[in-house]
Amino acid sequence: MKYKILFILSLLVFLKTEAQYNIQNRETKFRIEVNIPTQKEKTIYLGQYWNGSTYAKDSAQLSNKGIAIFDISEKIIPGQYFLYIKPDFQIDLLIDEGQNNIEISLDDNNFSNSTVSGSSDTKLLWEYLDKTQKWNDEKYKLEEQLESPSISAQKRNKIEGQLKKIEDKSQAYTNTLVIENKNNWFGCFLKGTEPIKYPFAQPKSENEFTLNKKYGVNHFFDNVNLEDPRFWNTNYLTSYIDTYMQNWVEQYPDSLAAAASRLVAKTMGNQKCFERMLSRLTNNAIKSNRMGDENIWARLYEDYILNKNIPWIDSTQLVDLKKMYEPIKNNRIGMRAHNLTLKTMSGQTVNTNEIPSKYLILYFYDPGCGHCKTSVPSLHNELYAKYKDKGVEVVAINISSNQQAWIDFVNQHKISDWFNCADPDYKSEYWMYYNTSGVPSVYVLNENKTIIAKSIDEQNLEKLFDYYLNK
């Protein structure tokens, strides 16, 4: 969970700011004076980290003496910022409440000579970076020696011992700073860059790895206060969230949904943090094309939006969310499939959840649907033929009221070995429990009649069955 503080800016997104307005017609609420004698008459930028991206907050022109002043008519949101001078020359700033008049002098030849006043958090950050960089330089020189093919075992052991001493010294220094600065922004920020301590520093068995993983899932954010909005203006919080959801949480729809809900719950003590966490996780899940990610946003909708008073979600957004939610409310992956009582062509009653099968495909279709006409032959002649002897059954559910078209469709495609059903009297209310707004609509149930896949094509159905049947 440890990420290096960025000095090389990978992306700079320019936003329109109040710097575009006449500086004489506004009141200054935030000011930074920057002195860089070696960069005269160049344009520099004050940038900010926010929600995983970088933005230009303002720009200023260095004078012929190398002095530039940022005058901003709005308060700066506390967090992590940066000065962008040129591609290989940027520096991070930590700005907290009340730090609105800052003076900076930068020496791009020797960072140790750079100074800052008006921001104690930035001063502490620069001191930390300067000291740790010197240790990193020492480590780099020693590591270069280890790469020599002629190095003796004795020499290797000696260098490895020196490297460990430097690492221990650096870690002790960091730990001390975190404790000494626990009540300021620098201390909180630095603690957030530190990895959590696992029960087993060097796990040697599968059980120890498992215990470490379980601990990590429950304690991944121990070093970050998720109710502190300053962390959303850093270069690492969103990376932590993505890493946690993608690499630490079990990649099952219900597990991901539960983890997302727990993350949002950890932010409820601060309205801004709650808004940002809920928005990020919900929007990411809605935009995702991965099967099952709808469980994430639907769970968040149920836990935090449905029948709740959320002031920053307007009525139009609420209506749109509800329209998206209703069709999937009862048929998400991991849910037990709702039983449908249907009729066959001969009038016999079929209960879908009573069909004995290892895997059951519910295939909703309309005989007049063009895509249904092309997908059914492939589904029947290739996929069903391959897996029918392994416990796979198909219920083809006609949602059209045209009886003759149904009969012709079944005969034409020779699918009489499927369960061919319909609900001519509309008693099952299948549309309430399954999303049939578009056809074909496919659901895959396991032997317990739990939904394990949905909205899946024949190619991915084959991959699915190969995975489950060959485990």
C-alpha cells in the first residue's frame, strides 16, 4: 500500500480557473510567492491532485528576476498540491487550513537549499523528502555493487547488512515523524503512505498467507482516515481504493458489493467524504462492462440512496437510478432465482426451480427477434450438444403471445429437446423477476438455482461451463 510521492507529472489537465479574470477586480484569499532565479520569465503552474487526476489550479509568469505570484480569490481546499515548473522540475506541497500566504524559494540544482514559509506541512514534507532521498542515494550505490558478477559472498553479506541498516534507519525516522506529527496534515499524509503491518511479515505457509490476506481485507485502510476530506486531494487515495477492490477483495459480485458498502460506511462521519466515496464506487460500477458489477452499484443504491434524503443527488438522477435498478432488483448474480410456473406447448405445468439439472439456462426470447433466430441454433447445436450429458438443461421461454409463431420457431430450430415454455396467461409475472426488456435475455442457474451468470453470449457461456464443469 506504499506509494512514492510523485515528482514527475504524468498528466496535466488544464481547467479554466479564476486566473483568467482580471486580478485587479478580485480579493485575494490565497497567495503563493515563488522565487526560482534559474527559471526567469517562464510560466509555472499551481496544480492539485483530486480524485485520481491532476489539475492546473492557476498559472503565473516568472519575472526577469525569477519571481512569480499566485493570487487566487477563493480559499484553497486543504490537501496535496504541486508546482509545475517544467517536465523534469516539479515539487509537491501540503497545504492545510490557514496556510494561505506562502513564500517559496526553489533551488533546482540543490533541493536542500530550497525554503518555504507559511506552510509548516510543506516544510516538514520537504525535510522528510530531502533526508530520505539521501538515504535512497546511498542504497542505490550499494545496490549497484551487488550487481557485480565478481562480488564475493563476504562482500555481498556486508553490503546487504548496510542496506538493512539504512532501511531500518529510514523506517524508524518515518515512524517517529508520524507519531510526532499525528495532529497535523503532514503526519496524517505520511502515515497514509505507510503500509499496514501484517501478522506475518514473511509468511511461510498457505495458512499464514491466508491470514495475512484476511487481515489485509479488514485493515487495508488503517493508516488512512476515510473521514478526512484532505485525502481525496492526494495522489494516492483513489489508487488505494482501486487496488483494494481489484486485488484484495474476493472477485465475486456479492463480495465486491459488500466491500464497497463497507467502504462507504467508513466515510459517513464526513459529508464530503461520503459523497465522494459513494459517487466514485457507484459510477465506476455503472460504467463497468464486467458481468456482476451491477451488484456493486445496486447494493450501494439500496444501502445509501433508496428512500434516503441525499441532497447532492437531484430528482432527475434519482429517477434514472430507479429506472436502472428496477429491472435488476430481483435477478442479480448470487441471488436465488425466482421460480416461474410456466406451460409447455402441450399444456403441462413446469416449475423452473424444480427442474433437476447441474446447470440451468433460462433463455427468454421472442420468435420474431432477429438475434434470437441467429443465437438459438448456435446455443442448441453447439453449446447444448456439448454439455447436455454433463447436466446442463435449457428452458426456452417464449414471451410472445403469438402461439403459431412459437410453434414454428421450435420446429424450425429443432429445439424440442429443450423445455419449451410460455406464460400465456401472464400469471408468473416473469417480467417482475427477470429483465426481459431486451431479448434474448439469458440467466444461468446452478443446481441450487442460484444465479451465477446473466446477459452472457454463447462464446462466454462455453468458457463458463468449461470452468465450472472441469474444476
